[in-house]
Amino acid sequence: MSQTDQQVIAVVLESAEVSLISRWCDEGKLPAMQRLREQGVWCELTGPGYISSGCVWPSLCVGTNPAKHGIGFFHRELKNGTYRMIKKYADQVVGEYFWDSLAKAGHRVAILDAALTKPTPGMNGVILCDWGSEHPGWKQCSEPPELFADVSQRFGEHPLADWYQRRLHTVEEWRELSDKLIQGAQIRTDIFCAMIARSASRFALANYSEPHWAGHMCWHLHDPDHPEYDADLVAKVGDVILDSYRACDRGIAQIVERFPDANMVVLSLIGMGSHAGGEMLLPEILDRLGMAGKGPARNSPREPGGSRRALFGNTAATTQTIQRVEQVISPDLMRRVKNAVPERLWDTVTRGVLSVGTNWKNSIAFSVPGDNSGLIRINLKGREPKGKVEPGREFDAVCEQLITAFKELRDVSTGKPAVTDVYKLRDLLKGPLIDELPDLVVLWQRGVPISAVESERLGRIELEEFHKRPGGHWHTGFLMASGHHFKRGEVLPTANLLDVAPTMLALFDVEAPQEFDGEVMRGMLRV
């Protein structure tokens, strides 16, 4: 299929919501993307994003499922074989980036800000890491090494480089955020075009993180049903999410104009919506099921008289630990401290705090942090240091009990089921690193803040929801593609994110590595 003079340029709109892209294309608000849809192919993408947002980038970049690449919610993961929380980095992703296969086959590549990746020394092309990432997973660097300094001198840093979890209060601050998102998308486009031209690349990929920032911080400025929606603020600031998508659309138009003969691919790996669900209820649910530990909690201070207490109240409530810390300590203060200490030290200490006061070692099952689903780990003998549950039949029985109990829960406010499904990952994913992941994934009803649930088995469980960000991830992405390689004007069945990597290789007649889990999306390709 490949022709040596053809280019493929891929743009990832990080966490762009598929329903908004589709609607705004139809309404003519995203003209560049609408032209790509009309002239090419379009499909929705599913994938392992039901586990967390953290696993989707490695799944794209190395073409394998999380049980092979070993990454779940990398921001806050349980270190396998311990009861300690850690952050994972790009060097802990197991697998080879698909663009390295292209580079080895003689096709020069250019990669900008692909999340949770690092440079391959001596690669056939150029890569810039974490220039403007929403969630850095490696240090700022490049290949060749001098590229990052060149880019920084010519283009500067990303306008949001120092906006660590900042809380905004005034109209002027919200307008400043909107302006910085738009500026960031434009600068990113300029950098990307310069990288493609400099490297004479045949394959190029850029990650636009601006939709990710906008979605988390500004969903309440878009969705009238959001509990924090402020019509007066929206009238003064506008829909920041739409504005950020439009900035990306202008960037895509600029790329198409600069490289008119290139095959264009635009995709999102995971979506965005109102930050909702019922994750904060998990510890109490597990407690009422008799799964939570009753003995002394890990590293807990002693009460007067000698007994132990959990530092943050609930001995299993890691989510509440995070929430309470963030309520007490302002993001501005955390940002100043973060900037004053080495990044790895910050990551180690802050993740270590999440383990203080837990009682996981005495539990049958416990919840671990996630972002769009509830994540549960079984305290398994032979895997956890103080495992309580035997592998095999007993493990399966505990999982089945939990699955049944969660499916019985109803949202008190609506009377409808609170949970759409519960996945046992060992039944869905195969790979040597399955123990790096949670055992069960609880899928909450989408877009519904759940503060109280009830069932005949457990009674009523209620806890006020707290989230520091208005927007949260959801599971579905999209892909559109236009150019010589692709069919024209077709809407295709839903594909899997794992299919993207082998398809990119197929465009250059490069065989996919045997360990890849996806298939070539032949339905979108011209024969």
C-alpha cells in the first residue's frame, strides 16, 4: 500500500469528547475536521479506557493491552507486591513504540508530546517529550538532544506550563486560561510543522493536550446540567471547551495547508464529561460487605491509650484521603512546593501519603485510586505481602460476590442502577503484567454524580461527592482519516484503540510485531 513519497500525519486531540466533535462538525463550528470527515472515514474508538485514562496512551504507542504494557492509572498506582502507592513513568511502559518499527524500516518520524513516552536514542527522526503535556510522564527532553533547547529558544514554553491544578475565581482568570489554551494550540502547531519540515518525516504524530486541560477545568462552562454551571460566568467568558476545540481545528487546517498531499489522521483516545460517579463510596461499600480490614491500620498514629487510628479517618478511603488533602492545601501552595523540590521526590512523597492510614493488609479487598471507574484490588495470597484470599476458586468467589453486590446498587436520587457493569480484568485481558492492574473495574452510570446508593443487601450508603475538577474522563474516543490511503465519506463501525498502531504500520507496508493485540482497520483503507 505504501508509496515512498507519501506522508501520514496524525493529530491526537487529547481527551476530546466524541459527541462534541461530532455535533460541532455537523454545526460547522469545526470546518477543518468536518472536511476530513466528509472526504474520508470516521469511526468511534473503544479500548482499555474503562480502566482509567492513564492506560490509553501506552496502549496506542506500543500497541498492546495494559496486561502487557503494565500501566493502569499511572498517576497513582499500587506497587505490585506492596501496599504502597507510586507514580509510574515512561521507562516503566513495557513494549516498543510503533513508530520505532517505522523508523527501523527506513521511514523518518516526528513525534511531539506523545504522553508517557521517552526518546529512542539514535532514532530515525525527531521526538520532543513533554514540552506541553497536561500530565508529564517523563522529563522534558528530545532526540536529537539539542532539539528541546532549540524549540524552547524559538517558541518558548507552553503558556500553561506553570498552571498546576490552579483554581480560578475571577472572570479575568478564566479569560486568561482560555487565551492560554488558544495560544498553546497555535504554538504547538507551529512547533509540529517545523519538526515535520526539519526531519523530512514520512510519519508524524502530535498530541494536542489543550482539549484535555479545557475539559477538566471548564466542563461547567459548557454543560448547563453541571451542578457548578454559572450562566453569568459563561456569558462573560464563553464556552472555553468549544474555543479550545476551534483552536485545534485551526491548527489542523494549518497542517493540511502546509502539507496538502499528506494522509491526515485525527483521533482522540478517550472522552470527557461531567466528573461524576461514586468512587468515594467504595470504601464504605467494601466495609459493609465485610471486605475491609478491622485490625491496626498501616502507619496510623496512635490514639491516647494505645489504639491506632487512620490518619485521614476512614482506614480504606484513599480517595477521601486525596480529597481531604486537596481541600486543606491549596493548589497554589502545592504548586510552589512542587516547584521547589525534585520532581521524583515530590512524586514519591505525595504518593506515599496515600498509603498512610490504610488498612489494606487486613482487608479481603480494597479500593485503589482511579479517575473514571471504581478500581478494586483483592488482597491475594502470593501477590500481596499479607494476602488473605487464595488464588483460584476463593479469588473467583470473592470477585463474584463483589460483582453481584455492585450490580444490585441503585442511585438513590434517580432510582436507577448506579453501576452499568463490573469487569473482572483477568477475563478480559491477557498478559504477563496482569497483576500490575486492579482486579475489578466498577463502571458507574455516565454523567451522574452519585452521592448515595442503596440495596437490600447493604442498605443506604451516602457520602457527599467532592471533585476538584468539573470535568472527568469517559471511555469513548474517535478517529477520522482522509487522504490517498483512505476511503471517502464513510462512517465505519466502532473500532478498538489497539487497532490504530497496526493500521499505521500497514500504511507503510510494515508488519506489526507479533505481540500487538489489535488488527489492521482494513475497512477504512483503499485496496
